Amino acid sequence: MQRRDFLRFTLLTPFATALPVLAAETLGKPAIEVLPDGKPHRFELGRKQFLLDGAPFQIRSGEMHPARIPNDYWRHRIHMAKAMGLNTIAICLMWNYFESEPGVFDFSTENRDFVRFIKLCQAEGMWVYLRPGPYVCAEWDLGGLPAYLLRDPSIRVRSKDDARYMQAVQRYMDAVGPKIAPLMASRGGPILMVQIENEYASFGHDLPYLLRLRTMWQAHGIDGPFSIADGLGELQKAGTYVPGAALGLDGDTDFVAAQTMAGDAPVWMSEGYPGWLTHWGDLTFQRGNYLPTLRKLMEEGRSFNMYMVHGGTNFGFNAGANARNDYADFEPVITSYDYGAPINERGEPTRDYHAFRKAIAEHLPHAPAQLPPPVPLAHFPELIAQPYASIWDNLPLPSRLVKKPDPNEILFAQNQGMVVYRKTLLNGGMLNMEGLRDYGTVFSDSKYLDYVSRITKPGLHVKHYVDIPPPANGAGTTVEILVDSFGHVGYGQAMYDFKGIVGVVTLDGEELQGWQAHSLPLDDAYIAGLPPMRADSPSRLRPGMFFKAVFMLDKAGDCYIDMSDWDKGYVWINGHLLGRYWRIGPQQRLYCPAPWLSRGRNELLVFDMHKVMPTAIRCSDRLA
């Protein structure tokens, strides 16, 4: 999603342009809505409206992403959307969540069984609006595109003219297409409509690219109907409306102008924003005022998709980032994807939820479903996490000897995590790392000197140089740079957001060559294999430390892990990576779902880039 400043305006205000009355096309109020009952149904694009089995149909959709919700809670979150009065769930399929390496697909572990999620929607009587990509944005890492594509720096993503990219897209469609086709409404499933790519007009202007994607889906038996989603101004400028598709407006409300472009095809609100995303360093969590827009949509019978009805969590390394087209103003997305949505991160109804439910119910011939019981909470007393292991005692071998630092994606085929660069210098001076992405700590002979950062926020500034002191003896000084990366940019033209160090490193203006480099992906195998630190380890007081705490629970439940006393790093609970934390906030608490906790003994593992002493961890029942 997101078209930045313009959308921020439309997010926080009522309709910029009044909705037109649909006259003869105004939706009626059928006594009973047609449900996805396992029988074939005919969903069509009628004259300026959607038709289901020949009758006018209003899509009242709320978006949620299976990848961001613990699978034990899928049904609960779907039922919450139903109880608000919605009849459709919109979902994105994140390509890189399924295919981490070329040809290596996973559709079963963690939250990846999207077929099960769609079938749960059907079981709850909810239709589905499917957004399968290949690009989705969604503030997800690289907008859902696999980071392995960046291993070839000359590739052109989102382009029909790059055979390498299109071959990868074909492989993805070949994997998911046979799973999607049987779930279409025409074959007894709940999927009403499929979106072609996402907000392409904000990236390119090659309409034949979108037409080719549609043809590729059709080759898998997915005949639509299809929709596009974009901003009206971008569509008008790029000329990328797909003839015959529903025209979805993201944030815009000028349906009259959009209808001129769409002809007789339906125009609808494909993304309406009850909240907004939050970046690291924002002053507060973003919220919105969507109620006036929702009331108007319901009064006019206009179809809509609420982005998000439930945001969930960017577990692991999955949070994306934003930047200008020149890669400046880099803004990584926080771990929470609460989004100010009416169903909050842990599945609770908010004040907006009840207001939205009332506004929708006023236009329904039946009362909405009852809310499901709330998910229970857990609590543990304050813990003191003790130093456990040092990253400096656990640098993976073998290291790489490289002429100059290269991006992680190229040097190590590494999509996420960290890298250590090491070099011995014979002289001190100004060490310049302008191409470091995205945050690093610099050491001289194991002594911490300073941080470098690509991010500009209150209390933090872009800084890409560190003064290296002269060597204490003729043997030189060993400089080490620990580089931590946020998610890849996933919106606009800055889609080639390589990580690690992407340019030359200089000392007083002279390029430094001949680096030793260690890959630190922080994957499950690495974390599971960490040995406890020896009492005499020279790294005991050196930043770059793992900490551990153990606590007991009488019963499992949801909670938030409060990291307010910490600096910057990652948290694991019983081997599950909850995500990132950072002192600059606004997020200081990480959501921990009950299925990842155990009755009895539980283990918290923290990696912090700056802390070296035992530090407190607290438990909370809310994000803020």
C-alpha cells in the first residue's frame, strides 16, 4: 500500500469528493446475503457494480495477512471481522514468505498454509479478495519480492522485459496457481476476485506488464474477475488501468473521475485506512479517523476494503521499509503492525471497532455475528536477563576475504541478519562508511567507538563516519564493523535496497581493500547452537551480547515483552524470533502470542548491540 503524503491527508480527513449516488445501480438490501457455501457461485463485474449470482453485491472487506497472525488465531481474527459486519476478508500472499531460495517453497510451516486460512474464511461464511502479487508492498520486506532476486545487481524487477524476473514470477505462479484455482467462487470456493500486482502506477507505466500477469494467472485456471489497486492520480499519469478490471482506489475518494477511466467497470475503495503504519523513531503510533468515510461508504452502498481491519505483527525479519526514490530518508517499519486497526495486534476490539460495527449494522438487514471470547492473557514478574553469550565468540567460520565490502545479498547470498567486517589498519584517521545499510557499531582493538546509522529520526541522525585512534604500537589496530540490516525498501523506485556495506570504505579519503567478512544470518540453527560464554571470555564486557532469562507460567496466554530498559536488538521466546526492538521507539513492547509460550518453563533470549550488563525485562498486557 501507501502513497505517502497524499494518503496521509486522505487518511485523516473525510471524503475529499462526495460519492455519487448510484441511481439505478444503488444496491438493494437483500434479506439474506449469499454465503460461500461450497457451491459454485457467479461473481461478475456488472455495470458500475459487482454482481453475485446476478444480484448486486456490496463487498464489505477487511484486510488481514495470514503471515502476520499466529495460525492458532486465524479463525478468531476472521470471526472478529465477521462480527464487525464485514462479509469479505482481503489477504496478501507474500511471495518471499513462501520461496526463500529459488525453487525452495514452503506452504506448511508457521503461518504459511494460506489455503487453510482461505478455507477458514469460507467456514466462517466470509468471502475472500485475494492479492497474490507477485508484488504486494504491504510494508513487508521488499514488498513481498524475494531478496534472492537482488543477487544479480543488474536485474529489473516488476518488468516484463527482464527474463530473469519473469522466470522467477512464473515459478511462483506455477507453485501457488494450482492452490488458488480450486478456491475460486466459480468452483465452490470463497475467492471472489483477484488483484493484479499492486500499486504499479507508483512504480512504472508498462501496461503490457500487467496484462501479461493477468494472462499468466488465467493460464492457471484463475479467470478472475480481476481488480487493480492504485491512486487515481498515479493511474492517470501512468496510464496503467487494465481494461475490463475493477478499478480499486487506494485512499482516494474521487469515484466520479475514476469511473470516467473505468467506463462501465465497477469502481471501489480497494484500500481505505482506519489507521496507518509506524516507523522506528516516529514520535508516536499512527492512528486515523475512518468513521466518516465508512459511514459514507455504507450510505452509498459502495464496495470497500478496510486496510487493515487487523494488522498483526511483523514477526522475525519480515518488516519492510520506506525511502525516497534516491534511497534517502530511509524509514524502517516497526515490529508491530497494529496499524491503528479496529482489531488490535492481539485481537482485541478497539473503540473504533465498536463504532465501525454500529455504523455497518445500521445498513444491514441482520445483526452482525456475536464477538468471540477474548484471548486470555499471561503475566510473569520482572526478570533480570543475564549475559549469556557473545557474538564475538561465535563468528561463523570460514570467513570471507574480499577486496572490498559487497552487499550481503551478493557476498553471502544472505537476505537478512548481520555481517561483521574486520581489517587491520596501520594508521588512525576518519573511517567513512557512507554505503553502510542500515546500522552499525564500530570497534577498534575490541573497544567500542561509536555507531553509524542510515536513519534520521529525533534522537538519532545519519552518521557514516567514525574516528579511529592511532595504533598503540607498530602492529596496527584491528577495526571491526558489526552491521545490522532492517527490511528492504518495499515501495516506489527504491527497490534495489542492498544490505550490508554497498560502497567503498575509506580512511582519510583512501579506499580500504582486503577485508575479512563473517556472515551472521541469526537463523534458527545459529541461535540454537550458541554455547554459554566462559567466565574468562575476553568478550564479557564487549557490546554485542546475548542475554538469557527464564521464567515460569502457570498457564499460557498472550503478553507483551517490555524492552524499555534495552537499546537495540532482537528477542526470541522459546526459539521464536518475536522481532526487533529499539530504544528510539515508539514501540518498546513486543507482542508474544500464547501459542509460543508454555505452561511451566519459558526461555527469553535477547541480542543487544550495546548492552553489556544484566538488564530488566518486564511483562505487559498492551502495546503502549
